[in-house]
Amino acid sequence: MKKYSLKIPLLILALLLAILISVGILYMPFITTEAKWSMAIVGFVVSLISSLLILFFANILIFTKINQLLITVKNFRLKTDKPATDVKYSGNEIDNLNLEIVAWADDRKNEIERLKKLEVYRKEFLGNVSHELKTPIFNIQGYVLTLLDGGLEDPSINRNYLVRAEKSVDRMITIIDDLEAISQLETGELQIEPERFDIIALIKEVIDAQEMKATERGIILTPPEGNKPVYVFGDRFRIRQVIVNLIVNSVKYGKENGKTKMRFYDVGNSISIEIADNGIGIGKEHLPRLFERFYRVDKSRSREQGGTGLGLAIVKHIIEAHGQTIKVMSTEGVGTVFSFTMKKG
């Protein structure tokens, strides 16, 4: 619907006032008929000009205040973390102010919803951190107390318990290192050091390192077809972390005597890398949260398999630090496909 400025109604009001004054002059009984029309015309012109001047200055005064308020609301709104899209102004200052206030209110509503979600996430995160650290701490405490209660003098258990305590300490260190890595990736403190490298050679290197674990479960790791190098541009060390994590997950949660295949697709200026398995798959309800810190699809089985629950979160941050994307597709009982893109080298 088309918007009109208040200047038009003000002009109409001035005309009405001038007409009323002119009509009033025409009906004055003590003025002669000949003089009435002359005075009516003069009265009309004078009253019109006077009304326009008065309304003009009133308009300036009122709309100066409105514009100041409009600028204040707009500036306040644009200083927020996630302001709404640009507001399309009309020719009406009051409508513009209303649009800004509505946009500001929407921003505040969205901000409140975001803060509520962050609060829920914060509580879950703290609960997960405490839970993940609690297990190794209790294990260490149990081993140390056993040794202090006399186990230290028993050669059949002292070394064994110290080795177990060391494993629990290593697990705590791994959790802390992973948390630190995520924090550095989020804040930009962990710098990406890009270089040109052969992604085929890197994947084969990772497969060789993980082949023993895969063989234990009868899982076949299949590299991409062909021996021709495929060069990409990125941080080789960090991308190796990504590939290791995805292949390790496919081995952990794959079916015994299953397969994990790596595939490549040329997509313009990028290369799409897929790591697909025919494992247990992931339910649709879990996919949106799969890359969250400590999120586990099957909590009991995940902890039995080891790991910190931070691997996929780190993977996501590394890929995003490269300005690329990672996706996951999965069907329960069929398998899972992780795919991410890399810039061609």
C-alpha cells in the first residue's frame, strides 16, 4: 500500500482554515457586499500563508524530534549482534519510526530466543564436561587409594594400577587438548597454515595408519580410484585430523566385515571428498546436533569405544576455518556419508 507524507494532510488543513476564514468574512453583516469579496480573497491568502508558516514550523519542530528518535533507534538496533535486514523506508517519518521500532522489537525477540538456546547449550555443555572428566578422575582416585591402602607394596597390582591411572590421565589430557583446540578455532587464535598438497596421498597415508584397527573388525578401507594426484589448498595437518577422525568413526561404528569407501567429485573450483560406510547409521533426529561438542548418538556405546565426544565438533571448526562446508547423510541400518569440500590447489 502506498504511503503518503504528513505534509499533504497539513497542506489540506491549511486550505481548510483559509476557506473557513474566507467564508466567515463573507457572512459578516457589518461589511458591505462589495468589500466582502475583496476582504474574503485577502483573508484567504493571508490566512493560507499564515497557516502554512505556522504548520511548516510546527512540522519542522515535530519531525526533527521524530527523526532524532528514528536515528537513535536505528543506531541502537544496528549495534546489536545480529540486526534484522535493512528496513525499507516510506515517505512518512512516523511510519519509518514505527518500522524501526518493530525491527528492533523483532531483533530483541530473536536475541532472547538465541540467549535461551545458548543457556540450554551452556548447561548441557557444563554437564557433559563434568561427566566426561568425572570418569577418569574417579578411576585415578580409586587406583591411588588402592595403592595407598597397601597395594603399593603388592607387586602383582602396583604397576598395573599405575598404568591404568596413567591411561585415565591421558584421557583427561586428551579432553582438555580437544577443548582448547575448539576454543582456539572459534576465536581465531589457532591459525590455519594453507599449502598445496595431494589429498589422495594424504588419504592413503591415513588408511595405512588405521588399517590395523580396521582389520581387527574386518572392515575394508577403500581409497579413491586411480593414482593420479588431486591437489587441494589447505592446512595439511588439520585436514589430516579431519580425515583421521572420520575414518576412525567409520571403523568404530561400522559393521563387522563392512566397508569404508573414499570418493572424490570435481565441483568447479572445489573438490568434494566423501567418506562413506555401511555401518549402523544415524537416526534423523540426531543429525542436526551431530557436530555439537560432547554430543553422542549412543552414549553408552560411544564411551565404550573411547574418544572424547569432541571429534566431530573439531572437524566442523577446521573445515569452516578453511571457508568450506561439511555435511552428513545417514540412514539407520544402511550407513553414513560424510562429505566436505576443499579448494582446488
